[in-house]
Amino acid sequence: MKMDHELIKKILLGFEKASTPYASLKKVAEIENLEIDDNFIYNCDLIADRRLIVDSNGISKTGIKKDLGGDFSMAVIGLRLSAEGHEYLSAIKKPAIWEKTKKIAGDAGLGTMIEVAKIALGEAIKNAFTG
């Protein structure tokens, strides 16, 4: 299965839009009008792998359990954006940085996307100070 960078962005935006400090993945899906399917689950797992979301103990997880037959269950646990998640989302919410990140990183993994977004944001900040 392929990573879906646009979906990852929407999931992170859902956490940011939540009206409470912690939100379940189900709530995030509702906020962003996303279908909870294999693609959603896979990309949530990738987000957790990079520690962009954490539970109240700072542990990165999703609460999703999937068996080899493809069936899944989703525990309703409160999750929030981690500091890293906030930083990444802050960068990619800027259209110029998002487009530059997608152009440079292309089909790269999420770790590469995060690093490219940080670099692009750093350049934008530097340019703001130097004119």
C-alpha cells in the first residue's frame, strides 16, 4: 500500500481542528469527512510510526488492531498531535512550503517529507529576515 501525503495532511489537520485536547481517530475522520478504510488505517499507522501523534502518556499509537484477514477494530483512545506533529503541520499548512515539499520529496517516505518541510520552513524564515 502506498503512503498518501494528502491524507496524512488531512488527518493531522483533523487533530488540530478538534475542539478538545485529545481526539480519537474516529473523531478526526468525522472532522475531516474521511472514510475509515484500509488507506486511512495504513496512513494513521505511518503517522504514529513517526511519532506525529501520541496518547496522554506520550506514547505513539493508534489503537487500531488488524488481523491477517483484513478485519480491524479501533479502540477509542484520546490522541493528540505531538510537538513534532505540530511542527510538521505548521510547515505544510503554508501552501508554498507544501508544494515545495511535495515537489522535492515526491514519493519519498514520511521521514523525508518531514525533513524537507523543516528545511523549506527554515528557508522561508531566513528569507523573511534577510528580505
